[in-house]
Amino acid sequence: MTERKTTNIILFSGDYDKAMAAYIIANGAAAYDHDVTIFHTFWGLNALRKEEIVPVKKGLMERMFAKIMPRGADKMGLSNMNFLGIGPKMIKNVMKKHNAMPLPDLISMAQEQEVNLVACTMTMDLLGLQKEELLENVEYAGVAAYLADAENGHVNLFI
Amino acid sequence: MTERKTTNIILFSGDYDKAMAAYIIANGAAAYDHDVTIFHTFWGLNALRKEEIVPVKKGLMERMFAKIMPRGADKMGLSNMNFLGIGPKMIKNVMKKHNAMPLPDLISMAQEQEVNLVACTMTMDLLGLQKEELLENVEYAGVAAYLADAENGHVNLFI
Amino acid sequence: MTERKTTNIILFSGDYDKAMAAYIIANGAAAYDHDVTIFHTFWGLNALRKEEIVPVKKGLMERMFAKIMPRGADKMGLSNMNFLGIGPKMIKNVMKKHNAMPLPDLISMAQEQEVNLVACTMTMDLLGLQKEELLENVEYAGVAAYLADAENGHVNLFI
């Protein structure tokens, strides 16, 4: 029996293009039968937000964060050439033309391929995000769980 | 016979300073007899662009991207303290004073040391970049090739 | 006897939130008995700067850099939602509320846990930073030392 290879990606960034890169690598690795985990922390948590507003109790600061941060993958900006929001539209147009999968589809595909989508509970607390606001079938863990996976991992990336 | 160590860097960023870091690590690893690959994707592809304009047929969107994105390593901005383009000049002055290699020279050195410079074909498509526009001796591949290298790699970085 | 696992983090970024991520992972890995190194290069060096002004001789350019760059971990900005400096205050408020450790404390904790804090001498030269300006008990090394650690490392990250 050969051991399965593992890919562990920390998605720290909340940029559409960086999240795309993370999910393309994750889906590729899953197709190659890797055991794949994406650990979403800080701004990367926004990729897991539901698009609709979920009524949860929040303090003032948490409500502000919730408002300012993009609600879900489709709303995220670019790391480069964002141009006040025109950049993402341009990229999405080009992607459609080339039949490239948009980010929300890449995330669904990852879920179908059983990529482990993990949300970092410590930074959820900081940004005031609650489980009800994130996608279904997301796991919740902290840095200890990340390290337990990564220390035996083959492809470890911080994106 | 000992197995050669391998270093696999994904260069996603189009920033001069981050690309410098990538190429300094790559050249160092090559000097240590690692098998080294830099996989250029998204904005990192700009490091491989030729400085001169290459006449190729493009659609409107592709021509726009080609115009906005930096044409080659020497034209890239900084990730920090860019100050509308003054930052890169300051850094290049300081580098000259300290006899540090500018990025285009680091790239040539990498080619001489047989670092594999790979361009991601999927993102070339998205950004409308064609092979004629990139440096000679660049390889073309996708995420599958990256993973095949990285899963046995020793130093895997996403920059 | 089992071999100790190793975690090698390159901290390139000078952002408060990214440095936090680096130090949280480092402290976690040290708690799991990893041999941990954070190699500070480029803007990441700012995390190691002393808060007070240290009188050292500098050229004009070096004095400019010294002035513009944040003097120590507490002065660093956010990679996202920085809002001209309001973002870091918001984050620090939220962190206090949740009893999360601020970055300077995370750095002290790393030193107590014997995480190796390394400053990249090549980029110190470029940015005009001198040893007297950095925290005590920092090591000084270059890319060769980084690679010697990383090529046998288990968790290698570029942040």
C-alpha cells in the first residue's frame, strides 16, 4: 500500500485571483488523489461566506467588518489591477471566453472532490464571523490541526 | 547515489521585490545543486515578457491587458513603497550601490544555471499572452506538471 | 530516537496581519516541539526593528528608508483594509477584546520558545538596516543558510 500524498494550503488572502490559484491547485491535487486541505484564515475566510445576509447577533465592530469585507467568493477583488472593481469584471469576462471556471464553481468542485475546507476559528473570532454565515460542510479548527496535517504534508503552501 | 533535492517555486506575484526573492532563492538552490523550477502564473508571467513589443494578433481585452501589465522584469513595481514608480528606482539605485544583481540579471543567471522557467499556459490564455511574447527557453505547462514536480519536492514555495 | 520536525518560514511581508500569521504558526510549531526558524527578509525585517531610534551612521537613501518603514512590529500596517492606519487600530481593539496576543507579544513568546529569528543580511544591506537597530538575540544569515535548513524541512512557507 502506498501512502497518499497530501497537499495543505493556507489561504490567507482575500483576493479573487489568489483564491483561484489556491483552488486550482487544490482541485488538481485532488484529481491526482492527494489528500487536500485548504485552511482559510484571515481574509481568506471571505471565500467561505454565504452570499446572502445571515441574521446573527454581532457587536458594532463585527457588524462593520461584516459590511466591509466581501460576502463570498464572487465579491472578492483582485490582488493586482483591481481598478476599483472593474478588474474583477474584466477577468471574469475573459474567463468566460476561455471557459475557465469562476471561483464559486472551483469551490463547489473542491467540495465534490472532498477537499477539506477548514475555517480558522481564531480569526473567525477576530473578524466576527459565525458558523451560520459560512458555507455548509466546512470544518472548524485552529493552528494545531493545521500543523498536524502539514508536518506530514508533501505540498505545503501559504497563499 | 543520493537523490537530488528539488526546489519548486510558484511565482504568482508581479512585484519586482517578490520576483527578486523568488530568483535569489532559485539561484541559491541551483548553486546547491537542487533541481529548481519556477512556475510563473498570473502576474508572475510578466517577469518572462520580452521588453520589446512583439506583433501578435490579439482581441481588444488582450491588447488592454498587454498594455497595462509591465513588459518584462525591469518594468515591474514594488509590493510595498512603490510610490507611483519612484520606489523601484530607489531600490535599483541602492542595489547598484551594493552590487546586488538587478532582476533581469537574476533571470539570466537562472537560465545559465538551468533553472526550469515554466509559464502556466492556463493563465497565459487568460491574460492573452502568447509564446512569442515571452523569453526564449521557457517551458509551457499546467498545474498537473507543477504538482508532479512539487509532490516530491523538498522546498515548495508560493510567492 | 525520532528526528525533530522542522518549520521554516520566510517572512517577506511587512504587514501586521501576515506577520501575525507567521508568528502564530511559528509559536504553534514550537509548542509541538518543531525546530522553528523565521527568516526575515525585505519588508519582514521591520518586524525585528527596535521601537526607539538607534543612532547609527547612514547615507541619505538609508535614512529615507529608515524613516518611511515602520519602526518595529507594533507600527506595521495591514495587508487589507488598512484605511490609512485605522485598520490596524480596529484589529488591535478586536484582538484585545478576544484576548488575542498582539504581534510584539507573539515575537517575545517566539523568543522564549527558542524560535530562531534570522535577519537576511543581504536585504538588511539594501534597506540600510544595521544590527544595532534590530532586536537582541537575532541571528544574521543569507539565502545559503535558509536553504540548508529548508531542504530538510517539513513545513516550508513563504509569507
